[in-house]
Amino acid sequence: MNKILLILICFPFLMFSQEDLLDEIDTKSTGSQHVTAAFKGLKIVNFESTKLVAKKELSFIVSHRFGSLKNGIDTFFGLDEAVTRLNFVYGISDAINIGVSRSSFLKIYQASVKYRLLRQEDNGFPFTIVGYNAILVNTALEEEDLPSIEFSDRLGYTAQLLISRKINKNFSVELAPTFFHDNYVSIDEQDNSQIALGLGGRYKLSKRWSINADYGLHFNRTDNSPFQNPLSIGIDIETGGHVFQMHFSNSQAMNTNGFLGQAGGDWSDGDIYFGFNLSRRF
């Protein structure tokens, strides 16, 4: 198990190219028979997709999540309790991206790397496989509440393998086996190292619209945890140089460790959050 985790965390890097966003609108494969445009956004909703930013391009993603709709007019349907994440992603090559972000949820700073390993081909390899690794710093932990806290306690780590398949020109699916670790967890019985499986998909409704959804199945959540498995549903709208994603989720956190480990809402109780991701390419 330790060897597998080491491979996931340390493996980066390999090959091939990414087409221009607009050129991909109705294209399934390139001249080299690589299948393209399984997903248009860098995220499905919460989970990373297998899409990467092209070489020497910079993508700026603003993610916003309002508070719970359950509280109604008291918080103006969540407007008073909104959180924001600013994320910059740069393409070192067509197959390797690096990113830095800051989220107001727990005041988290994060650095990440995303790298393509294999690509789906027409009449060839059936999947696109991408690795994703991140390290984060939780700066919201206060010394007044945790007098013995050290910098290392603020750190968290993520390792994901993103495996997608474009079934046809309208429908794409993804699996995301995920290992994540937080050096500090607020629930005593909860393991610091946690394992989950992400499930996601996209169905294209028209040339520029699609419906997206993803779900995280947590495998070692402690029985007394108040948190839920994250379920998110949304719509992608492609407008020129950017993709606008509107969605509902039972997680207000937007970093992987947050929405997988600390999704506090409950769909069955109407405790959900409206939000959006807006990406702009430079």
C-alpha cells in the first residue's frame, strides 16, 4: 500500500497535446486519433477533470460557493456566508500543469501539479489517465485554540488518479481514486489518511451547454463523523475563451481534502450550497 501511495504522490509526467477550447467544440479526435474534449472545464464540478491547460497558457479560475440555502432569507439564501477560491493554473507543457490557489474556506493556500499519463484513442487505448497531486496549508488553525500547534500540523496532501472515457460525442465519464491526508483532523477517531473514489460525468446538451455531476465515495470515514459524501450537480456554459459552471453541492469547501473530508451539507435535508466556477484563459 505504501508503495502505491508513493507512486501516486511522486510519479509525474508524460506526453501529448491539448487542442484549443473553441476548436474542440464538436471534435472527437485529432489527426493522431486522440480523443479530445471529454470535459470542457478543468473541473467536473468539485473533482478535477482530465482536461489540462495548453502549453504556455494561464487559466484563472474564480470559484464561489454561497452558504446553505436551508437558512433561507436569514442569510439571504447563503449570500451572507459565501466563500471564494482564486486559482491560477499554468501549462508548463501540453501535458503538465502547475497551479496555486487561495480559498477563504479555512484560509487555505494550495500548490498543485496535474500531468497527463495516457490519452484515449479512437480504436486504441480506451481511457485518458491524468495524475493530480497537491499540498495545502490550513492557516485558519489558531494558536489560541491549539497552543501546541506547529506549522506541519497545518499541512495536507492529495494524490489522485483521474481516469476518463469519452463514450460518444455527448457523454463522458470519469473515475478518480483518491488518497488524501491531513496532519490535523478535528475528529479524534478519524484517520489522518483517508481514501475515496470519485465518480463523475458530463452530458452535452448542445454545442455550448452540458450537465455535469460528481460524487465522492469515502471509504474510511469514522462512524461518529458529522460529514457526508459530497454530491454535486451543475451546468457548464462555454462562452468564447472561458467556461462558466453553475452548480449545487452539499459541500462548501472546494479543495479536494475539504469537499471529500468535510462536506457538511445534506441533500435530503435541503442543506445544499449554490456556487459557480468561472475560468478565463490567457
